[in-house]
Amino acid sequence: MILKPSGEYVATSTEFACSVFKQALGLMFRKNIPEDHALIFVMDRSRKVSLHMLFVIFPIDAIFLDEDKRIVKISGLRPWTGLCSSGTKVKYIIETAKGTAKKAGLKVGDTLTFRNEC
């Protein structure tokens, strides 16, 4: 479960990508991502990262967070051709269904709450 500072839900269902393999696989080869679901990447250390949408057939929101779980960037990515960089060092990346960030009213500087299951 991912919560906004107000206690409102961003996602009620979560899964974690802790290993290099799971992070490389990400959402590739899936048919969709449910609206209330999030894939959380947990980096072994804070670093600049890039995401690609190769073999992802649906659009997503990518939310980049620092070590304090503060949002540093939000990007919308298109299927197959989407590509983006965190631009700065991040510890977590949250991938959600397209429009989740806007629907939840998320903005850079917000701090999210979730239990790290890695």
C-alpha cells in the first residue's frame, strides 16, 4: 500500500522489484497494470537511472523518489517507445497505471509512505 502525506491511498496493491533481474524485467510482457497497483523498484543505493518501455504495451506513470521517499520527478511514458531518466539520484521508482499520479494529486516534493519489502 502506498499512501500520500494526507493518508489517502495512491495504490492498494504493490509488488517489489528488488533484484537486478526483476528490475530489468519490470512491466515487460504484461497485458496491463490494474489501476490500484504499483510496481516499486528499490535500488541497492541511490543513483541516476533510466527507464525504457520496450515490450511494455500500455502507458504508465513513473514516479521517482529519493532516499526519504520524496518525489523528485513524475513522468508519463508511452508504450514501446517511452524513455526517461531520473535526472538525479533516486532510491525508489514507482510504476503505476497512466493517470495515477494526476488522479492522486501527486507533485514533486510530496513524500509517500510504504513499507519496503525488499
